[in-house]
Amino acid sequence: MRHKVGKRKLNKPTDQRMALLKNQVQALFMHERVVTTEARAKEVRSLAEKLITRAKVDNVANRQLVERYIQKPPVPSETKEAYANRKAKNPYAVRKSVTVKKWREMAHPEREILEKLFTDIAPRYASRAKDAPGGNGGYTRIVKMPARRGDAAPQAVLLLVE
């Protein structure tokens, strides 16, 4: 029974749901707006506001907590075996690998997203008093849109508040 469990399942298994939420949070931080369904927007808002609150205080612990919700790039092939041995019980644990040269040349948007979050987005909301009502939170807004044409799913735009 799921009594008093506050999260939405979004009709997905946990790993797919977390990947979806991480991707949408990244898109929100990168573009400062995301068009999605209302249920997804409400879940993404919850996660994004927690991450912004953490990012308001820039220290190592908060950076590590926020990094958990930012997707990682492929692993260089020379570390592929070490990564596979880390989870030897699971034969599918090896992530997509690339050569080290390609890996260094690749764009790493997760670094850009982290820097934007800690240097652009979080300082916008730093002036909010922690003791005031709404001091931690209220960084996003959900604006409802007409239903999607294909399946009539209720759509919404998730925005970062100025």
C-alpha cells in the first residue's frame, strides 16, 4: 500500500523515472523553462527547488549533492574495466565508453549546468530571507497550457521565477 507516499510514479519504473526527472531538471537549469505534462512539472519543480536551495550555499558538500542529479558523460575506455569491476555482480553496469581523446574533446554540459546553477541561478534567490515565509522555495512557476493534441494530456510550462 502507498499510504502517505508523496511522490508521483509517472507510470515508470524508478530508474526511468529518475532519469526523466534528472533530464528535465537539467533542461530547466539550462534553458530556464521546460514544456511538459502537469504531473511531470510538479515533480520536477519539487526536485529543482531543493537543488536551488542547496546551491544558494556554495560549498563542497552542496556541490556533491547537486552533482548527483546531473547526468554524467560517458566513461573513458581506459577506466571502463575499473568501472565494470566496481559492480561485478551486475553484467550491465558498464556505461557507454569512448576513447580518452574523444572524451576530452567532448562538450561537458553537466559542468556548464553546475556552474550556471551555482553562479547565475542560485545568487538570484540568495536575497530571500530564510525566516520569511517562502524564504526557501518559490523559485519556479507552473503555467498551464492547452491539452496535448495526440493524447489530450494536460500540458504545462515550468519556469524559473525572475
